[in-house]
Amino acid sequence: MNHKWRAIYYITPSGDNPVKEFLDEVRPRQKVKALRLLFHIEEYGLSAAISHMKKLTGTPLWEIRILGEDAMRILFVTQIERRIVLLHAFSKKTQKTPAKDIETALRRLKEYQSGS
């Protein structure tokens, strides 16, 4: 039995991969930070990245926080069978997670759950 976690990228109905596309556009250093965190989650579970994660109150969403001069966030949900679904990523410019970014992640979650 496989005890490792798996990070799954949300794919839009038209076949786009918005989180991967976002990571491909950021500075290499930020991409490395994000991918390293995802690797740690896959290898060692969510507890390995707990200091980089935060639950978004009132939603099923969690955020991975990548700090530094180019701060960014990856919004995700956890699922059964040790999977996390990466729904949305964005550059962090303000203290609070913008409502439009939360709405985007929730819309994608709904699409993902409906299988469309």
C-alpha cells in the first residue's frame, strides 16, 4: 500500500493547467521553493509543510505560503487517498488573501468535483 501523498494539478475544462502555468512564469527561485514544498508534502505528508500552510477560515481551502521578496500562495484542498488538489496560485501583494483568488479556487474546486 502506498502511504505517500500526491499533489494533483487542477486542469480546466479546456485543458489548461493554471497552477503549473503560474509556476512556469515566476522567478526560478520561487518556482524551486514551491516545488520543493510540494515534494516534501508528497514524500512526508502535510505535516512536513505545516509551517508553510494555513487554513482559509470558512472555506475548505488551505494555502501554501511561499515567502520572500516574491511572496506567492497556492490554494489547495485535501482529499481522501492522501491527495491534495492544487487549484490556484497567485502572487501575494496584500496581508489578506484577496476574495477574487478565493472565489477562483472555489469555482475550480466545484468544477473539479463535478468532473467537468
